[in-house]
Amino acid sequence: MRVATTVPQDDLRKVKTAAQSTEADGYNIITTMENKHDPYLPLAIAAVETETIELATAIAISFSRSPMATANLSWDLNEASRGRFILGLGTQVKAHNERRFSVPWSPPAPRMKEYIQALKAIWRCWRFGDDLKFEGQHYQFTLMPPYFNPESLGLRLPPVTLAAVGPAMLRVAGEVADGARLHPFCTPKYLSETVLPELKKGMERGGRSRETFEITGGGFIATGPNDAKVHEIREWIRYRVGFYGSTPAYYPVLEAHDLKDLGLKLNRMTKDGEWDKLQEVISDDVLELFAISGRHDEIKSVIEKRLGSMTDTVYASANSALPSDLPPELIQDLNKIDTPFKGFSS
């Protein structure tokens, strides 16, 4: 099992030291998010200041950028890191696309499928000299003069992993992506009864192999050196469960536990401006569905019990403002957990 963590995104001057420290501690992957800050810029610094750790956006928002722009960013990061970059994409919800990014909205699953197919067509053009002839319903790319074809070190193409919650997007991930990025707002029940079956359908449709398909995430991890720290992180997670549970896009997870009414209540609270009270309606029983909890000396066995071999990679940190502090020996122990994923074949 691989272990991912974050680096600071509030100040790019912090990235070099944090990335080098993260690599020295033995983490497998550095991830960045597109919330308050751009997800690509910190990885550009990490790419030239580290040597072995993989670098991934988890996630970058797709529809606010043309696939060509995303292809350029990903290509340069992959070249700078000498093949260590993983592109993680997500759609965001309708309101954010239309009202925060001012981009058109359409059914996201078919559009995302085209987005990933277009990315791979562009990269094949640059890497192998294929003619660029991608003509879909949402995206068309048919012009690539040699002058605009970037230099190549002959590296593997960047793997594309896709954030997915609902069945349709999970099937798209299985069909055309190289991995699925599960939201921390996920439970073992939803993972086993919905996520894995839908991914399998997509992989069968796309002729994909589970051994080359990475599943990342599947729950919040609350750990620390002592019980007090675990409790502190659990309370941080309690609010996040309320925050994400208020969003209709995440209702399928709640419905798996007959908790849609909770989601509707949380949604009404946000519309009434009661953002600071969301955690108050998240009971310990509900929190336990989402939080994988235990001290550093306990967490490996808890992760194995909760996730088993369903997940290949776990997020030790769910937010760049809340970095993880796993001891190097614990990371090594987690790496010994056997998982189906053996490596990308992009």
C-alpha cells in the first residue's frame, strides 16, 4: 500500500523544504489540491527539488481548463520530474463550474470521458507522432504544427486518475482512466458495494486490468502519536463529514447507509447560512462510518481491517493545512500491505 501526503500550498516558498522532508520520510506520493490555490505550481517546485517521490494533483479541476492547457501543464511537470507526475482530475459540481469558474455545464460523465481521451490523443501526438484527429461532441483537436510540439525525453505518458463518487463517473474512471481517486467522504460499505463493482464494469468495457489500475483513498484517516491528537483530528473530520454531506453530489454515499435525510438536513443548514453548526448534527456513529481512527501504533491494523485490499493508496493527509506526521517506520509498515495495483501501463 502506498502512502500520499500534502505539502503547503499557501506559500510556494515553503514547498522546497516540505517536499524534500516528505521524500526523506519515505512517503510515496505528494498530492496537491485545487481549493484555494493552484495545484500545479507547488508540484513544479517539487519536481526539480526531489528525486524519487511521485507527484500528483488530487485533484485539478478539469472543465475550467481546455484539455490542451492541461496537456501542456502535465507534460512539462512529467518531463521536469523525469516521469514522476500523475494527473488527478475532477469535475467539481455544477454550481462551482457555472458560478465560480463561469464555464458551461453539461452531463459530466460523458464530457469527462472525452476530456481524458483527448488528453491521451494529444500526448500520443507529441510522444509518438500520431496525427492529432480527435473529434468528439465536446472537444475537437485537429491542429498541431511541429512548432507547437514540445520536446520529449521519451518518458512514460502521465497516468490520468479520476475523482469519482457516483456510479456513472466510476464507470468512466474504470473505462478510460488509469486510476480512481476516491473522496475521503467514503465508507467501506460504499467502497465494497458500489465503488468496486462500478469500476469493474468500466474496466471490462475498456479492456483494463486491475493490476495496472490504482484506487486511491476511501476514507478519512485520523491518527497521531497519542489519543488526544487522534481526537483532535476526528473533530476536524466531523465538520468535513457535515460539509461534504450537505452536497447532493455525495448523497449516494449517505444513501448506502439510509442517511439521505441527514444530507437533506445538512443542505438546508448551508442554505440558511449555518455553516458553523454542521458538525453538531454528525453523531459519533456517523463519524465512525467515515473516520479510520487509531494512534500511530494502531493505525496499520485498523487500515487493513477497514480497507483490506480494496484500496491501493491512502491519503495520510486530507488537507494541505493539516499535514500528516507518520513516523518513517509506520510508512514502511503500510507499504508492506499487499494490494492489487502493481504499476501503471500508461
